[in-house]
Amino acid sequence: MKKNLEIDFQEFIKNEDVYQILHCTKNDTQTIIQKNYKRLRLKVKEKSMDPQQQEKELKKLDFAYKILSDEKLKNMYDLKCESIKIKKKSFEDLKLKILDLSLSLMRYAGSKLLLKIQTTNAIVSIPILIKEIYKKKGIQGFYRGVSFFPAFTLTEIIRLCSVHAVFNTPIEAPQSPSLWFAHECTRVILQYPFLVAFDCISISPLDVKPRSVLKMMWGNKRSFYYGFIYYVFISLSSKYLTMIIDQLGLKIRESYTHHLNNSITNTHKAGTTTTKILKYLDLFYNNRFTMVFLDTLVCLPLLCIRSHYPSEILESLLSDQPLPVPTTSPFTISKNIFSQFGLAKFYNGFILSCITKCLFVRENTQVVQNIL
């Protein structure tokens, strides 16, 4: 009998929630549980239903009551449910980590491929470039320098923890404009040497090893902060433009919510057309694809200009020539690009950039900020 009860118990808790069956909670007393059991049993008996179904419902109530009325069985049930929840949560966490890792690898390959397109002195066909890299180096060709990424991640974690400790702000970027500016400046200052090194490795010829690029840069330490002032200016401008796009989306949503509330509370039909316009504008604007499209449209030319600096560093290292002083200004770079290729070069790799940005589906859970 005890063995059969154990088998039934194990089978029962896999498929049923005894608290839900008896309409009670963990904290309810035996008196409440017993009262609910009797009331529900009576309700099932009075209900007109198929006899077999009725018997099944009554058995379910009996078994649920048997578990919750016995302290030992109740504790076993609670412990079993807790372990099932922990296992389920662990599995979900593992799935999310695998998803994050996969997306990170795809983003890394996409961003570095985009950089190679931008630094090439021509309008590049993405399919041809992908075939060329894959033919020469295989999958490894898209992940040059990825082995040095843990050092960059560690630096970013230390920076975020330091910002949190000093300013007592959340790990994500602070809301205060002055703190946001400090946050972004420290991010760029500490990340810059790593980003320049990654960029130089990514755009270097495929027959040059990543370690050789780092050795050359270490031999000319000025290269780690070459073009730094302009890089900060371009990076903060790009961030600021992204913030403006986000703020515009919030303003549209606030206006739509305000007009919608007015139309609900107001019996007149005044403002209905405006509400509809704002509704469709909100649906069009505040979605992932529109945001990514606008962000890429505004920021991609800036990234194209910014890519000129690692290109200059690599060119001087490979030719064993000193870095030009002073560095070329972003305005001169943009003027030269426009005179050679027009607007087409600024938007070369537009679709690739959109796809890469769309891969940030869980960006708010990431510790490391967007490398792009």
C-alpha cells in the first residue's frame, strides 16, 4: 500500500498542483484546507457531469487533501516542487546563456566584417568579401583576435563595478546627464586601446597573424591612443544621436497615451483623428526594426569616418613608417570619402549593420556594451 501510494504521489505531483486543486496556498492552515476540500467535494457531487469524470475529479481532490493534510507528505511535495522549479530555472538560464553566446559571436563577426568593408578603399560587395575570407581562412577568418576578448571584458567589468562603487549608481548607464557623460568618457578611455587593437587585427591582411599586429603596436605604443580625441568625439556623437532617436520614440508614446486617455475620459469625439495618427506612428516608430534602421541611417557614416583611424595605424605599422602627426580630422576624412565615392561609401554595408544591431535582442542583460 505504501509503495503504491509513493508511485501515485510521484506521478501526481508531476502533472498536478495540489494547492491549485484545493484553492489554497502554502501558508493556509489545516482548517482552511479542510474547509476548502469539503466545499469543493460537495460542489463536484452536486454538479451534473459524466460519472467517470466526476469520479476522476473526486479522486483528484482526495489525493490533494491526503497530501496537504499529512505534514510529512506536504513537506515532501513542497521540496519536490522546489527542486523542479530550480531545475527548470537552471535549464532556462542555460538556454539564455547559450543564446547570448551565440548572438555575441554573430555580432562580433558582423561588426568586424563591417569594419573591413568600411576601411577598404572601394565600394565592397559583401557576398564576395565573405567568400574571399572563408576561402582563405574558413570560419576563423571572421573571428580574428577573439582570443584576446576576455581581457577587454575583464576591463569593462572592473570599470562598471568602479562606477557603481564611486557614484553609487546602477551598473547600466546613469540617467543624470553629467554622470552619463562621465560614464561614456571612462568607457571610451579604457576601451580605446582594446578597440583599436581589435580593429587593427580585423582589418589586417589575412596572412598577418593577430599576435604580429599586437607586437607591432606594442613596439609603437603611441598607436594605442592614436586619434583618441577624434574617436571620443565621434563615439559620443553616435551615442547622443542614438539617445535622441530613443527619446523621440518616448515622446511619441507619451503623446499617444495622453491623447488616448483624453479620448476615453472625454465623451466627445474631438481628437480621435490625432489619436489614430499617433497610434499608427507609435506602432511604426517604436519597434525594433524601425529603431535599428534609423540608428544605422544616422550613425553608420560616423562609424565609417571612425574606421579611418585604425586603418591609418595599420598602414603605418605594416609599412614601418611613423604615424602622421597631427591626426587627420573627421571633417577632412568625410570630405575625402565623399569626393571619391559620394554617399555610397558611407552606407556601404548598411544591411549588414542593421542585421548586426538587430542581434541585440537581449542587450539590456549584457555586461559589456556594444563594440560598434
